[in-house]
Amino acid sequence: MAKKVKSRSAVQVAVKKRSGAKVALRSSARKAVKSKVLATPAKSAVKKPARPKQRIAISHHREEDFKADGLRAYAKYRDLGIAAASHGLAQAHVIRLQGPCDPAEVSKLHFHHVDFQMVYVLKGWVKTYMDGQGETLMKEGSAWTQPPKIKHMILDYSDDVELLEVILPAEFKTVELKA
């Protein structure tokens, strides 16, 4: 038994009628959502200025790139070029803490005015203190974040310790506290 085949134009009209009803339903729903969005006042009339376009930063390991010109005198820093490439949005560096650890010089309670700080142990180990966390031994492969303005200090470290640190923004203030 053969079925009667509708012409192509009749099928197209039927499909258009059905999808037209869906479009009408969707467009009325969109209108309702748009009217709610338009009725909601903007959070801020002031727009943030556009950030400069970031560049690619490539850094290859070279021993001569470790410099004793960073935040701590007992550390050498290898800048990874992130601050320049991100126009100050972030910085990243590899830190080598110089051994042996001298707690009189190293163990000073402080905090940083930052938006984000993360540390990853590349090699060796470091024992830290963070307010609310207490003492923690971080070993090769350990990572942690330090919330903005958290009081912390290094208590001890291995002679071969290397850390990767990422901080936002690139420029920030450190405040040392009295024990």
C-alpha cells in the first residue's frame, strides 16, 4: 500500500507553521526577560578601562637568571616575565631559599596586600605558618594559596628548596608584623 506523499511545499508550510508558534512563544519569553533586565538598575555606571593586550611570555631555565633582588635577602628569584607580559596583572617567579635556614632572619610574621597568591613546591620542602591554619610542612608537589592579607611566615626549609609563586597584582605591599 502506497502512502500519499505531500508535496515539498506543503511540508515546508506545515513546518513553518509549527516552528512559527514556537518562535512566537520564545520571543514573548525573551521580551519578558529583556524587560526585567532593562528594569534592573546597572551596578555601576563607571566602566573599567580596558586592560592592555597581554603578550606571550616564554622563560627558559638559566642559572644566571636567579637574582638576589627580590623581597627577601635570603632568597634568589627568577622572574618568569609574567608581570611585563600582563602589564602588571600578575607576576610569577621561581624562588630559591638560600640554606641553611636561619629562623632569626626568616621567621617574621607578615602579610601582603594582594588579590591572589599561590605557591607550589618544585623541589625540597618548606615549613610554613598561616593564621588559622597553623604549621604545615609543604613538600615537593605541594601547593597552597594564601588569601589576601593572611598573616604567615616561613619557619624552616630544606637547603635545596625551590618554589613557584604566582601573585596578583604584580606590584603589592608587604607589611611585617611584630611578634
